[in-house]
Amino acid sequence: MAQKPSTPKGTRDFNPLQVQRRNYVIQTIKRHFELYGFMPIETPSFENLSTLMGKYGEEGDRLIFKILNNGDYLNKVDEDLLNSKDSNAMISQLSDRALKYDLTVPFARYVVQHQNDITFPFKRYQIQNVWRADRPQKGRYREFTQCDADVVGSNSLLQEVDFIKLYDDVFTSLEVNGVTIKINNRKILAGLAEIIGAADQLIPFTVALDKLDKIGEERVKQEMQERGISSTALEKLQPVFTLTGSYEEKLEAMKGLLSSSEIGMKGIEELEFINQSLKSNQLKTATLDLDITLARGLNYYTGCIFEVAAPDSVKIGSIGGGGRYDDLTSIFGLKDVSGVGISFGLDRIYLVLEELNLFPDSVSWCRCFIYQFWRDGSCTLFWVVVSLSRKRN
Amino acid sequence: MAQKPSTPKGTRDFNPLQVQRRNYVIQTIKRHFELYGFMPIETPSFENLSTLMGKYGEEGDRLIFKILNNGDYLNKVDEDLLNSKDSNAMISQLSDRALKYDLTVPFARYVVQHQNDITFPFKRYQIQNVWRADRPQKGRYREFTQCDADVVGSNSLLQEVDFIKLYDDVFTSLEVNGVTIKINNRKILAGLAEIIGAADQLIPFTVALDKLDKIGEERVKQEMQERGISSTALEKLQPVFTLTGSYEEKLEAMKGLLSSSEIGMKGIEELEFINQSLKSNQLKTATLDLDITLARGLNYYTGCIFEVAAPDSVKIGSIGGGGRYDDLTSIFGLKDVSGVGISFGLDRIYLVLEELNLFPDSVSWCRCFIYQFWRDGSCTLFWVVVSLSRKRN
């Protein structure tokens, strides 16, 4: 009986050309991660269910792929629960493990589990697959590759500066010119919520603000009002909606607005420091843009947040993002460890390179070269000369 | 509430040194795969459940990790079935997808699905993780990495010869000297079953024979008798149990035994051809050993079968295996495509290198080198000279 063969929805086969092109991007990112002093680690594809559940909000919990227990898994299920047919309540009885949803939470688990073997600050990178039961669309898959670099155990803002330069270096190296690195600071969002008297509604406030790009000023305001933010408060917020100008100009305007909020001013100060540091060490091809409406979905961020937009000519969601989180490892029992990290979305970056026709022709030639090199060490010197001269013919 | 963090049973975190050492092995294997003309493909981590079930025998079906359906998965379950609490029968209603169990079946699915885009013979390699809900033990994990190379669409025995040389090259390159490449041919096993009148019991016959190493001659004979093989038949089989000497000597002895079996003699002929071909092109550090008791578990093999044993000083199961299968793609509707392939067991090879202390000290230095090389192309020529001279200091 022949079956019609296919891959599950949201997953893909990669043919040799695609594998080589993906490797080209991965190797570029990897190389820069290592040049910036990050070391590779890997964690299992699946984690204990309890490690992941409750870390990504309700929506995230739903999108985690759970693995059915092996053996006579129904034997352990509570009879009443079985009869209730409550899918949600039964998950933890049917499944002990789940595919990882991102690299950050497993990394936090790693840091806590291996804390005695780690020297802090710990700079690690991780390039692995993650899985989400999301509805597939262009650039969104159910299995995709994340490339993460994080530093844990350092409060220095120079880490943030390094990450901005790392983004710039990688995209410059991939010849993707004109990416925008959007930056904001959760402390500024907290400050804004504070001065409009919505400090206890920080999350719904930032979620609404985050949508400004997509749904426009009026509907954002409407959503905020529905969430109980008053008209007076919204009036105070008006400068945020009409903010224009350079990084410095926007920062100046926000300074005026947030002067009465201690946490808000701390956020301003951090963004000023980063801007100063980058002045003496300018970006190559990327632009740093202060985007006060940037919120980033995940709730664990506490300081700077980043998001990278592809060049204007490519219509695709963000191709990278990250930020500082001050308390991520505390969910696993390790307190007061500050972390900051960024992620590259390999699958979307691939689409950008494809659309802009930026894959080098010589990918496979180059690989062949390197393997030879790896093998022979010094003998390759001769080979290098021969190959280079041959290339020019 | 702090949780005590851990990885699920049978899975592992890899620290930076371990990642680099794994990459050293992977890169060595990859480089040789490419030198032998194989191209990389990748398939998703999970497949449709129907793609995997029924391909690995009952035991295999049990060891496949199934993924719980998302959403209100209980809603679709048959009421009677739910009440029966029959875990096995309910699997297909609770799960549409499963983690891949090996790379071969997904590869067969790939070949059939993309047959119009493939030029045959198709030589592909694949280095990816697979998952088995096996009981963990030394060198056996629930998530592990397979490195497979296969050729489909070629009947030439020169493919088998190439694979033997590939094994030899990889292990020589890794400096693992003294591996034994055991070879046998399913046609010889079929011939033996034929001449002892157990042609319809080929599988139980080979399964019993396969255990000779572990349980010894007497218990193998006992098991065969229990499976209905007569004493007269076992007498005929006696030369198999006492086979000694060189490859050629064993082959001669088998020739006498199998002279009346057409399929058996075909197997002999194939093994003779391979031996002849290797004479003009000798192995570097590996030894080829004809092992008539070698059967290999999976039932899809039809011709030559291989298994690689680590050097005698390391006590570990096989570190590689493979063989020819003539009908694998037919389960997905593509007939008459012969395939042959081998696999490297990365996790066990890692343990062998660790035990024999064979990891180079310069792994990370070497990587750094290569990244630089990748990046700059020709400029590196200068850098090569500088680095090499620095290395000698």
C-alpha cells in the first residue's frame, strides 16, 4: 500500500543547494559569535514539560509541542479527568516532555543546572532548531532555526553596545545593507505607564503600544481606552505618537516627558550611554533607530530591547531581536543574575538573501576549500596558492 | 517557586568543549562525504506518523516518540476507544506526527516526494538528530546524531567498495586505527536458510544467528531448534559456526556449503567482487572481515551488510553500519530503485575518541583559523603565513 509522501504542515525538506546556503548564513553568524568571544553550547531538543510550561504566557503554552508519553500512557491518567475530556487539563498526565520553544529558557535551565562549572560572565552562543505549533505563513515555520548569543552575569551596558555592533557586523558580512536595528528600553515603557497612571497595567499598555506600526494611532488609543486608560492619560502620551527626528532628538523629547519618573530617566540614561559609546565606533551598514513603541512580546525583558528590520525593499517581519532580562534564571532558583542576548532568525534571513539575490555563487567551492584546509593544516598553504590562481582563470 | 532543573532522561547538554569536539568529528565525516561526492540534504525533525509507523517492526513502533496533537485533541477521539483505555489503539487519534527514528525512512520519503527534481544515481548525506525511546545506557541516548550517506538508483557493487573505503578514510583521518569493518550479504543468509530448509523462516533464522557473538553456539542452536529448525538442518549448518581463516578462506568454505543455492552463490559472487576490487586499492588502517553471522536488525536490507566495530581496546557496541536495500522507496510508491548506504554513530565515535584520547588539542585554534579563512578569501593567504609561523614558536 503506497502512501502519498509529504512533510508535516509548517516543516520543510532542504535540498543540497538550500543546505549549503543555510550553512553559509550559519557559518557567517557563527564566525562572528566566536570573534565576539561567545562559545557554543547545545541543549536537548526536548525538555521536561515543567521546564517550559508557564514561561511564555498562555498563548506560548498552547503553541508548545508536547510529546506523548511512551508505553501504556493512559494507565497513569486519572479516571475522572479522562471522562471530562478536558484536553488542557490532561496534558500533564499524557506528556512529560516537550519540544523546545526557544533557546532562552533552556539556556536559563542550563546556566542554573551547570552553575558550578561556569565562569561568569558566561558568553554562550547556540544555533539550534526550535518548534512552535503556530499557523504557518511566509517566513514562519513550525520548525525553525534560532541563532542566539547571550551574556549572563554582567550588568555592563557595553554588552548591549557589543550586540549592536555584532548585528551590524553580521549583516554587513552577509552584504545585507540597510538593516534597521530598532532599540528601546523597558524602563522607558515602565516610566510612561507610570506617568500616565497605568503602572499596574504595564503589560496591556505595552502590548497596545507595540501595535502602532500595524494598526495606527487611533486604534491603539482605542485599545488603551478599552483597557481603562483615561483620556487625560492619553493626552499626556501624545508626544510618543508623534515622535520624530534623530536618535538624539527623540531622546531629548522623551527626557522632557519622563522627567518625573525615576525608572523612565534610568532608561533614558542607558540609551544615552549606548549612543555615546557607538559614536566613537560607528556602525558599518546598519542604522540604529530609537523606537519608543517597540515592546517585544516576551515578558522577561527588563532593560534594553532590540529588534532588527530587514532593508525596506524586503517585506518580511523582524529578522532578529533580543534584550536584557534581569531575572530569567530565578525561575530555576538562581537569583540576581543579569542577562542580555540577541537572536538571529535564520529562516527569515535566508529569505532576505534569496530575495536580494545575495547568496555567493561560490558557496560550494568555498566549502570544499575549507574542508581541505581543516584536514591538512600547513600543507594547504601550497593548495591555497594553486586554488587562488586557478580561481582567477 | 524554584524548580530543580534537569534534562530529560537519555538526553544531554553539551558544553563548549563538547560541542567543539563533536564538530571536529562531524566536520571530518562531512568532508569525506563531500570528497566522495555526496551532497547534503536535511529533513524535518518530525514526520507524519503514518510515514514512520510500521517501518521498523513492532519494537520500533513502540520506541518512536509521538507528538501530542495541539488544540482540543481529545475532541477527535472516539468515545468507545477513550473508555477502553487502550493506549496503543489511541495513539493514531492523539498524534499525527512523530520524531524521526532514523534518517533512512525519511530519506526514502524524500526521494519519492522529490523524484522529479532528483538526478539518479542520487548521492546524498545527512547529519541530523534522531530520537528513540530506548532504555538509556552507555553510548545509547534517546536523542543522538546519525551521519548517513546513501546512493539510490545504482546497482553497481562499486558503491559498496566506495563505502568500505569511506569508512577506512574517515577512521584513518580521526586516527582511530584498527577498526574492523564486518561484511556479510543477506543473499548468503537467504541461501543458508534455503539449504537447511528454513527459507520461510529467514528472519527468525538470521535473528538467532546474529546472537552468536553474545550467547554462543549452543544457545543459538537451541533457539533455532525452538523455532522449528531440525537437527539434520543444524548439522548442515555446522561449518558456519566453526568458520575461521582469512576472507578468502571463509568465502571458499561457504562456496562449498552453498553450491546448491542460486541466491547463496550470488551473495558469494558479490563478496568476491568486493574483495577483488579492494585488492588493487588497499585499506589504510581498517580491516575488512567476512562475518557470516552478521545479520543487522532492520529487515529492509537485501544485499551486502556492514557493521563497524571499534578497536578491540574499546568496549562499545558497533560504531557504524549499513547495507544495500532494494525496495525501500516502494513503501512510498516508487518501485525498482536500489539503494545502498552507511551510517556513522557520532555519539559512540565520540566516546571512542575520548577513551583513546584522540581529540586534537588545537580544535578551537583550527576553527578560528577556518572562520578567518571563510571570511576573507584571498587576504587570508597572508594570515596563513603569519599564523603558521606563530604556531611554531
